Amino acid sequence: MTAIKTSGKYFEAVGRRKTAVARVRLFPAKDAGFEINGKDLVAYFPTREMQDTVNEAIKGSKPAEKFHITAKLSGGGIVAQSEALRHGIARALIVYDIQLRGGLKKAGFLSRDARAKERRKFGLKKARKSPQWAKR
């Protein structure tokens, strides 16, 4: 991974999914690239599906400039982190250009997916699973 000098103006946003949080910065650059927690996109997200999930927001909106994207990801699993990164990129693109909002909203990249694991209740084994009950 070559260190690209990222100085000057950038567009920042935060994306979330389950317990994963992505702090995203878009730097206008000559060539597009990713730096996620100090690693390349392919090194951080090994499967093609997760890489496509991250790239959907950029490909769907078609911004005028190319961006070098840096992100700090924390919490959650790797799939939730890829979806949080997509959410953060979509929000940062709106900071860059409000005209992109329509396409991103229609694709569903701006809505925070609030689904999360339900908490465990006392007296139960899991969130809803109860202990076995026997009449006799």
C-alpha cells in the first residue's frame, strides 16, 4: 500500500450499520482509491460481494470528480462494516454535491438500517427462546 498524500479539503461523514461505525473522508484526487484502517479495499474486504457493496454508492451516483477514500471502521462484523462504509460514502457524497441526493435516496443508501440484535431478557435463554417447559 503506497501512502498517498492527503492534504487539503475533504468531505467527511459517518455511516452506521448494526454496531459497526465508519468514519469516511473523501479527498478529491486524480485516481480513485481506498484506504480502510490503513489497508487497501481488497485486503480489508476479501470477498467480491463486500467490495461491490462498498462501491455501489459511488457507481450509483456518478460524481463529477474521482475520490481517494479513507475510512476508519470499528465495531460489528465485516459485512456490517462494508454496509456502514457504503452508508458513510453516500452521506459524504451529499456533502460534496447535494444534487446526488435523489439517486442515492432512490437506491436506499441514505437510510440508516436500524435493525440490530435484540437484547436478551431475564428468565429466557436468548432474546425470545424460553426454557423447556414440561407439564408432567
